[in-house]
Amino acid sequence: MKNAREILKDRVLLFDGGMGTYYKARPGLECEQANLEDPAGILAVHREYLAAGAQALKTNTFGLPRMAAAHVPGWQQLARAGWELGAQALAEAGGEGALFADMGPAPDTEADPAAQSYKAVAEVFLELGAENFLFETLSSDAGLAEAAAYIKSRRPDAFVLVSFAALPDGYTREGLSCREMAARMAACGQVDAVGLNCLLPPGAMAPVLQGVAGCGLPVSAMPNGGYPLVTRSRVVYRGRPDYFAREMCRIRAGGAVILGGCCGTAPAHIAALRQALEETPIPICGTEAPAPQPEAQILPAVSDPFLRKLAQGERVIAVELDSPRDADLTGYMASARRLQQAGVDALTIADCPIARARVDASLTACKLRRELGLVAMPHMTCRDRNLNAIKALLLGLYAEGVREVLAITGDPIPTAERDEVKSVYQFNSRKLARYIHALAGPGEALPGMTVFGALNLNARNFDVELRRAQEKQDSGMAGFLTQPVLSARAVDNLRAARAALPGAKLLAGIMPVVSHRNALYMENEINGIHVEDSIIRRYEGADRARGEELGLEISLEMARAAGPWADGFYLMTPLGRVGLMEQLVQAIRREGL
């Protein structure tokens, strides 16, 4: 068996196709388990791909990092069996090809980092003599540099290929840019080649691959055999081998030196590609220069006084005004106009708080911007939308002049409704922020879009909350809107946040309490809010008028206490009482808080 470098010296390295889709495992049997339960079937597939002209085989071990992370008993035996079957097939074919230890994505958690799972699986393959390693179908680069460094420390001449799974816009399902991840892989100095596989057929993969090609490493392309179709509960791919081969030759002409297939590519696809490559040979000339990138579209500038004031160090006031539960926005727009006249810098709109449907926050923000010229910051949760829906919504917001969003994970749907109403939660607020921040870069779809996050000053373990906030800031969040300050502890935590989050804009949350019952409800039924006992007692026996007086009085006390550590205030409207909020905004302005 050869090191992949030997083959790449003078010719393209041609991989096999999609083992998982070509080998038909029994229902309930994972493909990797067939290494032990049906070794003859796996060996037969390897032989077919080699007979079709493949020079590189992937071990049938894609799911092992996931199994290692879950501590599935016997995963090491599956690795050894998978390696031995691939080695046997290559030996029968003359031993001239390369065998790659194949690893799919590993989950990445604080308890079990991805690097830990990758290194555990790599160690088994290193003991078996592996020289070539493939990390494939990846949505994230978490742990890869560390895993590659570990492999090189054990076997310096190892060949490490990293392959990401991109959507048509060049981002993964976790919202990460494949171009940026490829650049990081090149910069780490431990990865030998980088590319794309899965999700896309060859025609759709070609333009995405151009971004990856600029990283300076040899490039690989292993697309699907077409888009999947579901027929009678079976997933099938109907892309023709001749079309696959023709499109792959175009990818080769664009500079890719490692070719192969993923889901839906059978030996017939590899045979057609082998023949096409032989008929139209292209010499290997090292890593090709990056493909020229189209000039970035220059979008019209939008005046955003809220962001401008923050950038200039001026205090801002944002008011949360939830959209109505019905389709009549007449009263809502009138309330927004009143707050605008009172001097607010921006309105924020919650995204179906406590998982109850209201008029869409983003559409409401567009209406506020268009009809009132008011800066509006919609909240955007991960609960109800996947990546495609979020990007579509962001594009619409941007087109309407909205330049800021608040990214939050979102309240879960109440337990009793989950059988009928499903959550999405494709990612959390940190990953959402990273995605939006990437889209806001120069030359991207949303230049200048700014993302804010939530900070819970009332968290029981504020050290953990603060650590998450630092991760959010690292993910691209420009600032944080905090939960209400209604205790001395919240003020202390705000002070700690100011020190721990340098450069972040902090808007201290202020929410007037309007009655004794309201205070008890907020303390006992709303997550993330803590009302100090001394404040609750001040409302005992107060009528509505006195309750509002106390609400204004205490809110100003909290604003004075929080002010030295904040860049402005985030005021939350209680029970639709816009008049109270007008008074509070005017009082804050009057006192110069």
C-alpha cells in the first residue's frame, strides 16, 4: 500500500465512491457493523471500486468518531475489521493503491471534545499502520487541527485530508464558511489537502470549490451522484455516470487533484470518471493558483443611528415592544410612534416569546423601518427555523434596511405541545451568531449586519453564563442585552461582565414592576428574572397608580446603579404599558443616565 503523496507526484488520486449508499445493509444494521457481520459484502464492494479504477479506498469506518464519543462497546473491533478488509482488497489488486482511515464527524461538547474522539479513533488506525487519514463530511473544523497534529506527532509522513460538507452558498449546516475553515486548515500546518464532499452533485459543487481552492493546499472533490429522491421510503440517486464524469473533468480542470464520489456514486461512476480522465489528461503541476473571485457587490449604505451612537460611545436606549397576537398592527404602530417621539434609539421585537405565536418579529421590524424610519432589532431564535430559512429571513431584513438582530437560542415549546409543534434547534445562539457574522464580512451577502446576544445577569452560576458570553463574543456578537436588573446581585454581575467582555456593548436590562402580583409572577414564573425580596415588599398594598409610580421609581434606581457599567439601557415594556415606558425614557434622558 502506498502513501498518497507517491501517487499525487504525477497523477490524480482517484477515490472510490459511496460505500454507505452502494452497500445495502440489512434494516437496523449500521454500515460499519457489516465489517464484522458481513465482511464478504464489504470486501466485494471494495473489489468493485478497485476494478472500476479507483486508486484510493476509504475504510468502512465513517461512524466511528461518533461511536467512540458515545462509548459504544466494540467500536475498536469495527475499526480493525474495516482496516483489514480494505487492506485485503488492495493487496489482491497488487497493493499499488492508498488505503485511507476514514472518519466522519465527531460530536463536540465540553465533556467530550471532538479532538478527543478523533484522536482515539486515529490511535487505533496508527497501531494498524495507517499512513493516510481522511476526515470527511464535516460541518465544523472543531478538533481537526489538534487531531491532525497528533497524527503527525506519531507518524510524521502521514497524509491528512480534510473534507467539508457545504451547502450551495459555501456554508455548512452549522453556519460555518468552508473557505474560512479551509484557510484555517492550511494555517495549522498539519493538514496536507482539503476539499469538499457530500450534499452537492458535481455541477453545484464546482463554484463552491473555488473558495476552498484559494487556501494553498491540494484540493479534493467527492460530490454526490445527484440529489437524493425518496421513493417508497428508499433514498435513491439518479445521476448518470457519464454526466458525473463530464462534470468531474471540469472540476479537475479547475485545479482539483483528488477526485472521487460520495453518496449515490457507484462503481459505474468511478469507471466513467477513470475513462474520462485518461482520455483528457491534465498534468499535475502542484497546487494551482486560486481561482479569480468576482468583485464584491457594492450595496447601498444605510444610515443606522443606533449603531453609530454605540460606535461613538454615546448612551443608547432600546425598548422591547412585543408584536401583537393578531394581525392588526394599528395599535402597535401607534405605540411605536409614541416611543419614537419619547426619544428611544431602537425598538426590539421578541421572536414568539415563551414559544407562543405572534406577528413575526422580522416582518414587524421591516414595517417599523419602512413606515417610521425607526431602527428595529428583531430577536431571532434557533427554535423555529433551519439554516436556509434563517438566511432567507436575513436577506429580507437586509433588503429592508435592518442592520441588527438579537440572536438567541429561544424558549422551548411547552411539553404538552411537542407532539404537534416541533422545534428545529439546528444550532444554538453561538453558532447562529458565527453564521451571521460570517455573512456580514466584506464581499459577503450582508456586509455590516451586526449581531447582539442575551446575557442573563440573574443566572445562578454566573461564572458559567459569563464564559458562554465570552464564547458568544468570540463568535461575532458585538454586544449584549441583559435580563432585567432588579437586585444588587445583578448589578454586581453587570460589573463583572464589563471587566470580562472588553469591547462588547452592554445594554442593561430595565423592566418596571407594576404590582405586587406582577413582582411575584416575575420572580416565580419567568426564567432569567430575579426580583429582590425588598423590592417585592415595596409593592404590598399598592394600587395601580401607586404600582406604576413604584415601577418608575425603582427602574430609575436600577438604571442609576447599572449605568456606570453599561453602554445604554434595554427597557422591557410590562403588560403593554407604553405610557409608563414614555415616562421612563424621558426620565432617563432628563437625568443623563
